[in-house]
Amino acid sequence: MAQYELLLPKMGESVAEATVIKWVKQPGDSIDLDDTILEIATDKVDSEVPSPVAGKLVKQLFKEDEVAQVGDVIAIIETEGGSAPQVEEAPVAIPVAEEKTETIPGIEQLPVQNTNPSADFSAAERFYSPLVKSIAAQENISLAELDAIKGSGADGRLNKDDLLSYIANRNGGSGIKTEATVILSPPPPVEKISDQRSNAQPVVQASGVSKPSTTSVSGGDEIIEMDRMRKLIADHMVMSKSTSPHVTSFVEADVTNMVLWRNKVKNSFEKRENEKITFTPIFIEAVAKAIKDFPMINVSVNGTQIIKKADINIGMAAALPSGNLIVPVIKNADQLNIVGLTKAVNDLAVRARNSKLKPDETQGGTFTLTNVGSFGNVMGTPIINQPQVAILAVGAIKKKPAVLETEHGDVIAIRHMMFLSLSYDHRVVDGSLGGMFVRRVADYLEAWDLNREI
């Protein structure tokens, strides 16, 4: 008999860790080649870890809801034979895309936040993951302070959740915000619910502040614990609103030509490409063109620095059957034609609904599009998907009477109209830029060529 160490596999360049959400195999269970051992979660994407060997599961090294780093040994499998192949996970050099930095005149004299993640932890006797070191450097936590924090990981290892919890308590429960993730201190669990409001007793929190216990007035109320994805979404939305001053600009567009063109080509397109063409790839094409015209909408913020993105990676918000939201990303959307965009949109949408997305496919977005019209809404004020600085919502397309200017005078006609609403970060995007950008997207949609060839 030999023992095989199952490592947490690499799941993409931007993914450094994963949460164990379910062990499919238990100690003592027999395992065939490619059997699923456990399910893991990275950000909003759930994945399965298959076994590269056959044998018997001997030991689980991480409990459910614990966080493991890429390359960690997560399980021991006993195999038959003299020796089992061991996978050596070599350190991965993650390529960093060269980003152009554009500064605003006068901003060079302002102090820049110390967000250098490469602080010196070389003298540490305790193991710390790169993500833990990065957060510690951003929060100016010394090595001595870091060593004093109790870890909940394997062999007392300090993981990200331990550090974020420590920072939240140190900062009075305000939490920590980083570009990688945001975790806010959860409220204490409700231990007892009283049906009589008069009997509610104050509960002493860990901070020493007395708060009344939660009560149910009707007695028929249901308390539903948020699932993992909903907690992530809630934290991300709160962080976004507290990070960026949101402003929203609206434009109404006449998209009659776009609607008529799609109606004309959709049957032949489906027969030729075996794909249904929706309005989403058309919207994405218009957004990519407008970003090229106004590249300062395709940026992120780091302290007092504006990072101008070289790539145009457009995320499309998709609603899942569970009611949660996920944002798969179309990389280099400006380099795809309408056929390529259609295939990418359909593929990502189907795999999102079936929980088959890869972790990297929700990372690296530089701009987000959300279609509130798919729910019958005419407009919306979406929340920015950090660390981006803008998000566009497209509303339902409605037939309306509209005034048209002709060479013979103004006439009233029935047209296909829709609202576009752009929410943007007023720290770096002013009303003029935000307004001109959403207007340019509308211009591209309104100027759609009825005779365009696919």
C-alpha cells in the first residue's frame, strides 16, 4: 500500500485559494479514477475536484467551510502497489498584464496609499500564504502582530478569514476592503426568537453593547439563512456602495433598426451557426466600441492612481435559477465579431445556469453590462461591480409613439424604444464623461445597419 497526497489544484491565474464546501467521499470510501472527492468554491464559482488515482480515502485534511491555498494537501488516498505518483506543484509565476497608468493633473503631489503587498515577511518562522501577506501589508500589520493572531487552519495555520476577522475586530467591526475580496463581520446568530415582544430581553454582544433580541411579531415569520453566494453578493454590494460615490445617467434610444435586423436574420443565423442570436451580443459590441472612444471609462482606482486597462473585458450579469447573480466575463470583447460574441454569450450563459463556469471566467472584468429588461423593467440604477468604475443597465424594449424628423416635416411613428442607464464612480468619472459614454452606446445602437451581413 502507498499513500497519495491530493493537492488543491490550480484553478486559474487569478485564483489563489478555495473554500471546501462539501466532501463527496468520506474516510474509508473506495475511490475510482476521476471520481469526485470534494466540491470547492472560489469566489462565486463552485467546482469539483476529481481523483487522479484509484484507492481508498484515508484522511480529510480540511473541514467543510475551511479555506485551502492552491497547492495545499487536502486529502490522503491509499493506493494499491508499491508507490503512488506524487504531483509536485511547482510555484506558479502569475503573469501580470502591463497596465498603463494615467494620472490627473495635480494628483501627483497627493500622498499615495501604501498598498504594497510585498512587505518583508522573510523573517517569519510561521507559514503565511501570499494572500495573507498581501492583506497584512495593506493593513500595515507588523510581523510580530501577525504572529500573535491565532489561526484556525490545519496545524494552526493563519488563513484569510482569520486575518479579516482580526482586522474587523481591531477596526471596531468595520471590516476590510481589498480588490480581491470583501468580507464583513457577520451579525451574531439569533439563538432564540420570542413570540411575545414584551418578553424580549437585551442580549449582550461581544463588544459589550446591549441590543434587544430579535422577535417575531406574528409568530409565522420564517428566518432564512443566506447561502454562501448570497453572503458574497451582499458583502460585495455593501463594499461597492461604501467605496464609490454612485451617479447614474440615463438615455432613451430608438433601437427600431436593431430590432428589425435581428428579426430578419435570427432564423437564418440559427440554421447556419446552430446558435440563437439575442440582443445581448449586440449590446456588448456597442459597449466595446464606445469604450474605445472613451477609454477612461475602462479603468480602476488604486489609492490616488487611475489604472487604465489595456484589455476590454466585459462582464454580463446573469441571474441563476437560485435567484443569485453571477457575472461571467467575455475577455477581449472588442476583438470578437457579432458571431463570436453570440457564441461566447450563449456558452457562458448556459454554463452559468448549470454551475459549470471555471473560476477564471468570472475574473478580470473591466466593465459590466446588466439587462434589467429581461425582467420587464424599463430602467435601473445598478451597483458598480468593484474594482470597475462603471456598469450599464439596458431596459426593456417597448413600442412607443415617437416624433421623427423627415424632409417633409415631423411625423409621429411607432418605434422600438429603450432606456440605457449608466452608474459610474464619481471619484474618477465625471458627469460629462459618463453622459457622453452612455450617449455613444445609444448612438451605435440607433445607427444599426438594416442591411448588415453576418
